[in-house]
Amino acid sequence: MCLNHQLARFNEQKANAFAQSMLDTLNRGALCLMLSVGHRTGLLDVLAKMSPASSKEVAKKAGLNERYVREWLCAMTTAQVLNYNPATEHYSLPVEHAAFLGREAGADNMAVFAQYIPLMSQVEDDIVQCFRKGGGVPYEKYPRFQEVMAEDSGATVLSSLVDDILPLDPGLTQKLEKGIQVLDVGCGRGRALNLMARTYPNSHFTGYDLSKDAIAYARKEAKKLGCENVVFEAKDVTAFDRDVAGNQFDLITTFDAIHDQAQPLSVLRGIFKALKDDGTYLMQDIHSYSDVSKNLDHPVGTLLYTLSTMHCMTVSLAQGGEGLGTMWGQEKAKDYLKKVGFTSVEVNQLTHDFQNDYYVIRK
């Protein structure tokens, strides 16, 4: 009776639609790998500037092996990213597609974000073990993470930092022009801090990050840019509330960093302590809500929960941390900020950036 009842309720049309959705998912997952390869090899940049061309011509222009290029072109054609003319055996990237692929697309370059899929897949075996035994995957297991994250930040933060993000706090740019003390916690490769240092030479900038490789890169870039008003330090901020001196900085920033921390409340307490009484804390973090039911319509919700599982949450747990996760959400963020003592919290979104929330926070 129970089996017959279940069969009577079985919706074949719904099942077929789901099966088709799964096939589409497999194809799109494969496409992410090809987009990442196309970005890293420069093939997407080459195609964006070329007239319709053969695989040999594309390979020669890109300086790559023709056999691999040809197979990649076929994958991109069946994904309907490229156009193909069978009469001439020429491939082309439509201008409408090039607007979202290749480095000239700037902040709209979706291939940057496709890199996360192959990057995260490198730790799948480790993550499976964590599902069975608990614990986490340490930061050093992700050799390209800082590189990809820097590109991600370049697309979402750098492109709008001076013109859109900093002006969210009225009068802040004028203070930066006059000269203030600025700290960026979790600075990564320091691209945001170096941009600010170059733009506001009268201010002094300090960057902290756990990764020694990222700090080395940041210092090298600062030297190349001639920025003498910025210093970078490899620093574990897990116990930041105990390590930092009080009332030092006029502006403290974190860009996509708090949810990665082993002890986010300790970091936030340290930020509260280090911030001057009349200072501003500017926090950029992922746009989401703490209740998953409110994220059902999020345009990249599945991607972000996946990145959380495969990186953000597990890296925190590997340090014995809280494992806050990428999608901790506005509600929990506001609660944590209130717990550490902040009384004024404004949450902003930029019209061109659906992925992030920008918090302007004061004591």
C-alpha cells in the first residue's frame, strides 16, 4: 500500500525536469573548468580581440599547443560560449559574450570566479574526511587561493573602492586626503591598501594577514608602486583583542575577511579596541541572511555555500575555530558587532555589486 501510494504521487514530468537540470549542472560544472583554463592561459583575452579564426590561428596567437586549444574550443562551442562556422572551421567569441569574459571585461569578468571550482576541487578528498571525522582543512592546502582572491577582490572592491565604497562614510575621503591612520585586517595581497596608499599619500596604512606569501606579494607591489606610506605584517589575529594596543586607528577596514576568522568575535573586539573613539570601521562581507530560507533566491547562493564548505568554514575549523561560514548573514553580523560594543551599524549595497554588503560601523 505504501509503495503504491508513493507511485501514485510520483510526478514524472517533475522527475524529468529535475534530471534535465542535473544534466545541465554537469555541463555547467565542466564549463567552469574550461572557463578557468581559458582565463589562466589567456585564450579568452585572445578570442575577445580576434576575428573568426581556426584553432591553429588561435593557438599561434595565444602561444599555446594547438591540440589542446582545439579541444578547448570544442568544449566552449558545445557550451554555446563560442560560435563555430563548419564551412571555414573558424571559431569566434561574440562581443556580447566578451563583455563578461576576458580581462578587458574588468569587474564583469565571470571567468575570474569560475576559477574557484577547480581550486576547491583540489581539497575534495580532505573535505570528505572532515565530513567523516570533523576538523578542517588548513589554509596552506590552498596554494592558489590568494591569487584568485586577489582577482576576485579586484573585480568587486578595487574597481569601486575610491569612488563608491569609501564615500559611504561622509567626510572619510576628506580625512584620508588630510592624513589619518588606517588598518586593514586580513589584507591578503594588499591590493586595496596599496590603492588607498597611492591615492591618499598623506595618510599612513598598515596591513595584517596570516599568509606570509600574501604579505611578501603586498610588500613587493608597494615597492613597485613607490608607496612609502604603507607597511605590511604577517600576523595571526586569532587573539587580536589581547594583542592590539587601543585607540590607534582612525579607519579600520576588512574586505571579505571576518567570516574566515577562527575567532571572529576576538577579531571584532580587537578592531573595537584599536579604533579611535571617533573612528570608522568599514566592513565588506558577503550579502546574505543568517536563515537559509531567506537565501533561496540569492543569485549565487549555491556557489557561496559551496565555497564556505570547501574553504571559509573548514579553514576556520582547522584552527580550532568557530567555523562561521561565508553565509553568516546580516543578522549574525549585526549581533556580533553589537556584542563587541559597536552602537552604530549601517548596511549598504552598491547597485553594481549584488554579492556584497558594506557596513559603516562606529562606536
